[in-house]
Amino acid sequence: MSLTSRQQGAITLASGGLLMGTIGVFVEEARLDALTLVFFRCLFGLLSLAAYCAWQGFFTRAHFTRRTVVLALISGVLMVTQWVGFFDAIHRTSIAVATVVFHVQPFWVVLIGAALFNERLGVDRLGWIATAFVGLVLASGVAAAQNLQGHASYLIGIGEALVGSLLYASVTLIAKGLGELRPHLLTLAQCAVGVVCLPFIAPLSAVHIGPMQWFWLIGMGVLHTGLAYVLIYGALPKLSTPVIAVLLFVYPLTAIAVDALVYGRALSLPQLAGMALIVVASLGVNLGWPLLSLLHVGGRARTEAD
């Protein structure tokens, strides 16, 4: 039995999310600093995406106006900085915690969009955003820490993941302003920025990288930057917003499961509750759920039961 276009899109997007959920293992097992990891991710991602874009015939002059090139380069600086911060956050916290904190980025998109375009948020959306940041506090584990002074590196990691989510939200808004530019080309440009700029920021030496480390580095570029983005970008046009909103959480849920299975670092119950709040709040914002109406209905049901 042949699958419909929507079913194919759902499977493809879920596959991309599952693949992205394993990137933390590659970061941990490569055992290199964040700058070096991002450089080689950009290098091998650039090569794989360039091959795909050439195969698909995406390199047409119409895509490369002065405006699109400038915006793509700006987004590249933001994206590469975000990758560095996220990878370092994994080193300082854990795969699960860094990934969960990073996934508050949809709420930054809403807030930045409202600030730039004078959009009215409304009480419901503000309520969902507040719910998400309560979930962030729980999921990060900061609320349960007895002595924050003894967890300086951990707190830095939380901050890096949070700033990374803000940077990624900015990249998302830039991408929306690029109109018809294919997202594959945008990601390719972002990788090019990393390949060109990172060697000037920190010395990179491939001499001391072992054979197994090369496996993890190439995997991050080819699998998590080439294949994963091709799967995700190919699926999005086939799916409705509600389906996308749900399936995008395959990535963080996979990361949580992988961290627990591979490294034995399971989230605590408060952290899982925080993750649940972030998921529900994200769906509420993306799907326009009326938070106050839900609370009113819930309160009325309790009153009638009493």
C-alpha cells in the first residue's frame, strides 16, 4: 500500500527528529572542544549539502541577490554561535538538559516577532509563554539545586543553551524574511560562515584527532547537518502546522531517551514535568489554544463536581 504525501511527510519529519536527537552522543564521544566540533560539523555539512544542492539544481542566480546573501551571512554568524554554545552546554550539563532548555526557542520567536512587528500577543499567548518558562526552570534543574555557587559550570551551560535558543529564534525570523531562498542553501551558507570564520577565532589542529573521533565528526556533518536537514526541509511543505508542532518534539524526546539509555543520565520527575509544560505550552502557542478558556472550563468542572 502506497503512502499519502502527508504520511510520507510525517515519517520523514519524525526520522529527521530521531536523527537529530542522537547528535549529543556524537558531541560527547568526539571528546573535543565546542569550537573544533562546530568547525568540522560546518566543514562536512558544507560538503554534503553542496553535493545535494548541486544534484537538485538549486544553485541558480535568482537565489543569490545582495539582500539574500547579506541576510544569509548574518544568520550564519548567529547559527554558528548558537552551535558553539549548544555543544558547550552539552559538555557542562547533559544532552537532555541542554536540549530541553534549547527548545524554548519557539517562545523567543513569538516575543521577538511581537517586539519587531508590533504584534499583539494576547492574554492566552502570554499565559502559554509564562507556562513554558516555569517549565524551563523545572527542566533545567536549577530550582532543585541546593548550592548554586557549587554549580557554576552547570549554570553557565544552562545560560549557553538559553542564549542559543534566542539566537536560533533570530535565525528563524531571518529565514522567514528570505522568502523563496531554499532552506538548504541557507544552511549551506551558515556552514560556510563557520568554515571561514572559526579558524580565525581559535586555532584548530587536526593532527591530534584520532580515527574514531573522525567518525563522530564526519557523522555530525553528513548525518546531522546534511541528511537531517534534507529530511526535515523536505517534509515541512507536506504537513499542516498542527502536525509539525507535534512532530518537532521527536527531537528533544529522543535526546532525553538517548541520554538515559547511553549515559544513564535520566531526568528527575520535576525535570520531566518541566519538559511536559514546555511541550504543552509550545503546542498551545503554535495551535492557538485558549489557555484561559481551558482553565475556566477546568475550574467550572471542578465546581460542578463539588
